[in-house]
Amino acid sequence: MASDKASFEPIRGDLAAVERLNEGFSTIKKELGKVIVGQDRVIEELLIAILARGHCLLVGVPGLAKTLMISSLAKTLDLKFSRIQFTPDLMPSDITGTEIIEENRATGAREFRFVKGPVFANIVLADEINRTPPKTQAALLQAMQENEVTAGGNTFKLEQPFFVLATQNPIELEGTYPLPEAQLDRFMFNIYVDYPSEAEENEIVRTTTSAYVSGVDVVMKADEIMALQDLVRRVPASDHVIAYAVKLARATRIAGPSDKDDGSAPEYIKNWVSWGAGPRASQYLTLGAKTRAILHGRTTPSVEDIRAVARPVLRHRIVTSFAAEAENVSALDIVTKLLEDVRE
């Protein structure tokens, strides 16, 4: 960037769009509040990922309305929604689609026709993604990374916008297949859905056990979402903010096999971390900060925006060591400690 003045010019013509997005954000939370009690942080992180063109992994015990939240969000955004229930017998073709032989009634000739699977939607809910074997989990990789599906030698582009929102139950390990790190890295956010407060649970029970039925109204449409996704990319971030994102991501790493240990990594990182976050973490920290800034009506992100998205960006990109497991230290504990130690 030539100067701070020059770097802020691209957003000036988009101030009205930032204001509309800020109003839309409030409206979406209000609409989702008709069917979802609480979970404001989760809703905000979902919207950040969607506007940043990212995918999300939602982790939480059963009964916390993860599926309802995602389907309701699809309705408020007027997007085509598809739900895939992942089971041990699910096959890749059950996700991407399959070829069938079809006879041409006019000529009698037989030819193959591709029938699109449930991945051909705007929001794909991969429910309990860790219940299916890696072969089927991998069927989502190309769609998530390239926004396309290859089947029968042909490549099909996915309709935009496209998001994979996967859920995972953290307490059941029997009959599950943990996602490999390469696939986890494709998710922008790992969002932890926690239990509601006592007041929220009272409200949940009151509304769900009565005859009252509420629906949500459309707030945005696909073309508006794609325009806002472009707006996020035009949001300028100062060198200072970008440097902090990189510094935070690099603080999760110990020296690699080909690197010399310069002593910069904290001692607890050397003890507790086997592998740290890669460069994609720095990218998602910056994109998440940009999106959070404009969601709150600001035209450029701050270091606080980086810190606000650090937990969902980093918690699934840190591979803990045996020492950490022995001391009952989780990846989230490590990220929290890094946020205390790594300053501007």
C-alpha cells in the first residue's frame, strides 16, 4: 500500500453497503431470535464465515438446535438448503450424485445422464460428518475448495454462494471417524455450541412446549450475499492488523524439521503442540476480522477483531502433543493462553 489514505479509498464508495449490512445483521439476528433462543455468538460467527466465503464446523452435544439454526439461517437468506445425514453406509455418490442409464424414446439409444446429488445447493448441512468413513468425507473436499464436483469424467460448477456447514457431536467416539487435519483445515471456523443459560433454557421450554409456531422472514437474497462477499474483499486492513494476524498464527508453531529453533516459540508451545496452524489460519484471521468489522458498521478491522475470531479459527488447527493430553490441556486452552501472551 502506498499510504494509509490510498488504502482506505476503495471502501468509501461502499459506505452505504456497510450501513445496509449492519442493519441486515441486526435484522437477521432478530428473525433468528423467533426460533432460536440465545446463541448470539454462534449466529455472528456463522454470518462472518458465510460473508467471508468460508465453511463452518459446529461442535456441540445433541439438542442444542444446531440443525434448526442452520436451516433457519438458510431461510432468512433465501438460499437453497440441503441436509445430508452422514451415516457409516453413506457413499460418495450419495453426496455428489450419480450417473444413470436413460433411453432416448425417439431413437432408442441409451445414454448416461448425471443426476445431481444434495451437494448441489447453496447451504449444505453435513449432519454428524464424523459418522461416515473418510472416503465419503473426502467427497466434500473438492466442493469445499474448488466449488465444483467431478463425476463421470465431467466437472460441474456449484451454484454460488456455496457453503458447507457441518455438525459434530463431541461426546460420542464409538462408530465415528475423526476428520483428518487436511480436511479440518478446509473449515474457516470451528464453532463450539454451548449449553444455554438458565434463563434461555426457561424460554426454550416455554416456547417449544406451547402451541405457538413462528417462522422467519427473508432478509437477504443470493445476489446481495455475493455482493457483500465482494465488499469484504475490498475492505482495507492495515499492515499492523495483518502483521498481528500472522504473528498470532505463527506463535502456534514450533520449529519444523528444516528450520532452526530460534527460541521464539514459548516453552509451553514446545511442550503442548505437535503441529501448529498453517498460513490458511493467517488468511482466515484477516478475512474474519474484515467481515466482523463491517458487520458492526466499521470500514476497517482492528486488532480486537483479529482476537475476536482467533478461537474459532485456531482451535481446530492446533494438534496437541501427548504431554498436553496428559496434562488435560486442550487446543482451546492453548489459544486462550496465546491471546494473553501475544500482544500487538
